[in-house]
Amino acid sequence: MNLVEEMNKLTASIVPCSAEPLVYDEELCVGCNRCADVCQVDILIPNPVKGKPPVILYPGECYYCGSCVMECPNKGAIKLQHPLMNRAKFVETRNPSE
Ligand code: SF4
Ligand code: SF4
């Protein structure tokens, strides 16, 4: 059996988790997969449907680094949704130019 046949046998399913670290806007996302490529913990995989946002395979493993959001060429196509525990520690900042 060659490599392609072996790859075709692979299946993946989303590992359930109460956290929802990323929110995609399907109107803005073009499915370029740059966010999936840059994720250092590889929790995203390309969507089997071309042009659709990547699948968040391991939502519980996101560490909210924001690299995926920064890499996205379409502002607003992907947003981080921090868990409540993180949000309680947020500190309001001011733009230094104001
Ligand atoms: S925030 Fe960081 S760890 Fe989470 S999906 Fe994006 S790149 Fe990966
Ligand atoms: S980088 Fe942006 S446009 Fe590309 S797949 Fe990710 S969310 Fe969609």
C-alpha cells in the first residue's frame, strides 16, 4: 500500500471541549489556511470543503497566543474568544497616542 492510500485511511474528529477559543466569520474567511499553518500547537486542520474555515480539532489545547489572528489576511475573519477565567484578568489599556 502506498503513502496516498495510507493517508486516505486516516480520519479525524473534533475532541469535545467546553472552550470555544476561535470564532470564524464565514463571510470573511476565504479558507486560505494561513491560520492553521501558523498555529504552533496544530489544533487546526484544513476544512475538507474548499474555501471554508479550518476545523478546530482540539479546542481545549489552544493557548490563546493570537498568532492565527495576526496571520489572517482578512481582518475580522477569525477572532479569539478568551475563556471567562482569562477575561477576569484583563486590564484596560490606553492608546499611548491619545
Ligand atoms: S491562538 Fe495560538 S494556539 Fe490558539 S489556535 Fe491560534 S495560533 Fe493556535
Ligand atoms: S487565515 Fe483568515 S482567511 Fe485564511 S483560513 Fe484562517 S481565518 Fe480564514
